Amino acid sequence: MSQIPKSLSPTTRVLMGPGPSPTAPSVYEALSKPTLGHLDPEFLVVMDEVREMQRAVMGTENELTMPMSGTGSAGMETCLVNLIQPGDKVLVGVNGVFGTRMVDVARRAGAIVTEAQSEWGRALDPELLREAADGKQHHLVCVVHAETSTGVLQEVAPVREVADELGAMFLLDCVTSVGGLRVSLDEWGVDAAYSGTQKCLGCPPGLSPVSFSARAHAALDARTEAVQSWYLDLSMIANYWGSERAYHHTAPINMIYGLHEALRLVLEEGIDEREARHRLHAGALVAGLEAMGLSPRVPEAERLPPLTAVSVPDGVDDAAVRAHLLDHHNLEIGGGLGPMKGNTWRIGLMGAGACRENVDLCLRALHDAMTAQGSAPRSDGVEAAQAVYAG
Amino acid sequence: MSQIPKSLSPTTRVLMGPGPSPTAPSVYEALSKPTLGHLDPEFLVVMDEVREMQRAVMGTENELTMPMSGTGSAGMETCLVNLIQPGDKVLVGVNGVFGTRMVDVARRAGAIVTEAQSEWGRALDPELLREAADGKQHHLVCVVHAETSTGVLQEVAPVREVADELGAMFLLDCVTSVGGLRVSLDEWGVDAAYSGTQKCLGCPPGLSPVSFSARAHAALDARTEAVQSWYLDLSMIANYWGSERAYHHTAPINMIYGLHEALRLVLEEGIDEREARHRLHAGALVAGLEAMGLSPRVPEAERLPPLTAVSVPDGVDDAAVRAHLLDHHNLEIGGGLGPMKGNTWRIGLMGAGACRENVDLCLRALHDAMTAQGSAPRSDGVEAAQAVYAG
């Protein structure tokens, strides 16, 4: 080629979008530790520690618990293709991008999918699932615990009840909850769940922690057809992560080092302490935004602390504001998706990024950016946030 | 959990197995550079540079060229699920683990697969492909360029001829050739190819560089059924890596930094120079092994320089020798797979690992380990290797 690019020197951004989130220094360090072979006895210990910590962080004792070698969407596909055989009836709650995606993935796996469509930016009323199911037995019920596309947190227990009524297994998308909120898969009766490293776990993107209950594992063992994806086939992957250590694919060693350190940080802090921290800073952010005159998109009881969705005020140019934040403050926040595109900002306070410094920066920078666009907010919101911190 | 594990401090191994291979210091550095958002304008430049460098290293101008967010096997699955619709006739050359794997993956994608079985440890005679095809039109012909499981290098042009006779597209597994040997997809008429980062590219595992020709791209566009994998659906992934920049899944940012640096190092060294280096050190290794009394498994003309397969002498305990190498010399070499399990060692000289220091270490350590097992070789082979270096 004509000219070889230079080595990278990426700008240090403050990542307050929907993910990737800020990475802690010790996680960066872990990523660049010496690569071990994927069957090295030392690496097998690392794998066991990762599984044990992942169980603790996901609130489960499921044997079949490990990170998949792909991003969160690979985790979603893993759960669906391993649980679904062609013709299975699957009920999906859809109130954002990730419910929509589950429908698409489940159909590609041959499922007969029923969608329970619900308003974006609101939690899903379990009654809608009941109505959509129309009393028919189902194989699987799927909902999103933490809708990253809208900033909504879903209450889990009532959905589990619906699944029980339908004789169904229960799949939960926990991409933006694991590591930021207490997730209790066993207590909640979740049969399959997946997450991503780049949200509240605070590790760069690249792995998807997945967990299957004993019931889901038994369903996997009872399949009559091969899982359609070889790469994501848990029956083989379990043999590598389990005591057989059978080679399947070469594990992404250094990413697993990063996840190991990220899980350590969650457990060292404590899950309840971590949830409290995410809630505290989200509360301060929302208070500040409201003091600026901005409106949260999600009713208070349904808000997802790690991700705050807020309406773009009329007359304000969404993209221009975000470009200003990036160019003048090295600050990334997210735009909206689907029906929220152009009218919603998504502000993430995830992992190491859930801190007062980021809340202050975001409020001041947003004030500056809107002012530069000729739509000065009525205050910079910092005082209102301070009031929250002062209790 | 009862006790939180400590931060990792992995031993620095000399990686001379079938991959992962040694990682250059600047690639480790790249892995831990500040994470950018996956839609950050700065990251979009990184993506373009990676694609451009990947094209140069794979010898192609294919527009549809990018790394997939998974390891080499995800690249294999990407090529197969995007090119195959149920009922398509696929012919696969099988002379090792990875040909066997392609058969499995293609069947899961609904293909009607014909296998051209051939001896492991030997190149595939294209005549076998002709016979297996029996003159029938085929949709796709698949072979492995560099069989990591056996150490065999396949001549490509005669296979392309067979594919042409059958009216088929041509898929080539380049996992252990890209970055170590000159790969010329366009010149060779390859329609789809995949590689992995953890072999001759010298980056930790986690990404799979993939390339589709214009013809393969057109076949993708002409599909009547959705690609069965959402995660690996190139029609959507192309929209993220292309000018639309449409969000599909969150790209594994830091792994892409690592690949960026690894590709840079290949191009800075020069592809022909890099191939010459891989050939030089493999030649020295083989001379040393032969002087020790060990026998290469593959005839000279069919050997894959980055990976040397050698027979375990009668009476020598394969696993005990490899454990000795690891425990006493921090040296990893690979065992055999399939029919070669227990009777073959696989010694990798890949990327930064293709160097005189590693050849010498391997010969001396193998001499020590075999001696410790009571099977002292007739020399340590170092002198014979030196003779190769002396020209």
C-alpha cells in the first residue's frame, strides 16, 4: 500500500454514551499481560476464576456460566440458538432495540415468534405478554432487563410469573445491568441470561458473559437437532470451559484477562455498594438535567440508573450538540435509536464512569454546548446535582 | 464468593504451539490504549486504516474486507453462513481438523456437503476434489490453505481450476498463512477467505480478518433467505464498516487497536521479507530436529513454514515431554489432533516468534526434555540449525 499508517494514539475520551464505558487502569493493564496458551494449566486457573466471579456477579450457581468469545449480541445469539429448535414458540417483549433484535435472531433460529409490542421508553406491562401469548404454551419468554436503547429497567418477577403460566423457559438480557445493579438470576428464576463487558463491568467490548440454568442446560442436552451455530454451540463450548478442556476455538486470552480484572473490581467494591454508587450518580445527573430544564424520557420508577435518557429540547440540534461535546470537551454521549433518533440523548454512568466528576463534567459541557447552539439552558445544573450529593 | 482472586500475573511463556503466537511489545501497548466509542470519528479512521492494511496483507482489493468480532472459527462460520443457503451443494477438501470443521459448519448452514477426504499430513490432490464432485455443478468449493492441525501448505491454483470446472465459488482458510506467507486472494481467484489474529499476525486471539470478492458479495446480495446468524450477517456488518456507519454490534475496540498495530508491523517488515523470515527459521528448525533424529511429518514440498509437525519417537511420552518443556523452559509446543494425537508435536514459528532465539531454545529444551524422559536424542540439533543460518 502507498503509505503505512502510524501507530495509534487515540484521544482519551470521557465515555458517557451507551457503552463502551470507561475502563479502569488495572483493566487496561490486564489486557496487555503476557498471552498464555488456551490450554496452558495457568490459563485454566484463570478460566475457573472468571467463571466463579461471573457467577457471583450474576447471582447464580449455574454450572454453565462463562464468557462467550464475542460481544453482547453474540451472547444474545448464543442463548437463542442454543435454546431454540425450528418450530419452537417464542414470546418476546419488545420495547426497544434489543427486544426487536431478539425477535430477529429468534426467527433466524427457526422460532415461531410472538411479539408483545410496547411503548419505547416505558417498562413492559407483563399483562401485554399474557395477552400476546393468548394462553398458548410457549417454549421461551424473552425480555430485556436493562434496555440500553431507552434507559428502562424492567421488573423481573412478574415476567417470570407469565413464563411459568406458559410453561416457558425465561431468557433475560442483562447487558446493561450486570456489574452496575444486583442481578440475581437464581432468585429470579432466569433460565438463560447474557451480558456484555463494555457496560457496567467496565472492560472494553469483546466478550459476553452468559449463564444457563440446569433446566436450560437439560433442554440443550435434549436437543434433537444440532445448534445452527458451530461457533456459539454451548454443548461444545461447555467441554472447553468444563473439566474436559476439549479444544473448541482459541479463547480470546487477553480479553479474558481484562474481564478477570473487571470482575475482581466489582467484587472488591461489593455489588450492593456498586448499585448504590450507580443510583447515587444517576440521581444527581437527573437532578442537574432537570434543573437545566431538560426532561427525562422515562418515568422515575422505571429508570435504568446506568443509562439516563433525556429529551432533546425542541429547536436544539441533537447531532451538533454531541459533536460540540466531543470536539470541545472530549465527552461522548449517545444519540437515540429508532423512534428516539434525533430527539433523545442517552447518557451513561457505567462502571468506573459512575462518578461525581463525570456528572459535573457532563452538566457543564452540555450547558456549554447548548449555549453555543443558541439554546442556553436556564442553569448549568451543577448546583442541583450538588444538592443530591449533600443528601 | 468466599475469596476474591488476586489480579493476574501470568508467566511469560515462549509460545511455539499452533497459536496463540508471541505478541510484539507494541501490539500489547496498542491493546491498552484508551478505548474510543465505536462511532467516534477517530475510531472510524482506525477502522478504515485496518481495512486498508488488511487488504494489503491479504493481497486483495475486495471492498468487503474487515475483521469479524470473534476468533478464526467465527471467520470460518461467517464465510459459510453468508455464502450458503439451504440446499446449496458444497464441496470440502478434508485433510485435517479445519477441513473437518468446515464440513460441520456448512452442514449446520443447510448445505449438501460432499467431502473429499484425504490423508492427514499431506496436501490435498485436486484430483480427489474432481472425483468427489463427480462432474456436478457446485455452489462452493472449500479448502484449507495452511492446515494448522497438520502443518501442511496447500497449493491454491489447481483448486481454483477445479472450482471453475464446477461453476463454484472458492473459499480458502488462511488462518495460519496470513501475515507469515504471501497471500494473494485476488491473483488466486479466491471468493471468500478468513484468518485469525493469533497466528502469523502476532496479535492475541479475538478477531478474524475476512474478505469477500465482488462475486461473493453479489451472491450475498442475491440471497433469498436471511443469513442464519444475525451476529455474523455480513450484509449488516458491511453497513457498519462501510460508509453508512450503521450501528450493528459494539466493535471490540481495543482488539482492533491490537490488530491495527499487528498489521502495521507486517507491512513495515514487508510481506516477502516476512515470508522469507518464516521460511528461514522453519528450515533451521527442521534441520535441527532431523539432526536430533526426529522426523518431520510432512514431505518437504508440502510443509507449512509457520508450523512444523514432527513425529514423536517411539517410546517417548508426548504429554510428559510437553509438560517438561512448559515447567522447565516456559516453552509451549503443541500436541497432535485427531489421528495425530499422541504421536505428533506441532511447533509454531509464527510472527515475532519466527526467530533464531526460539529455534535454539526449542532444540535445546527438547533435547533436555527427551533426555529427562530417558530418550536422549543423538544431538541437540543446534549445530545443524546453525549451518542453515550460515547459509
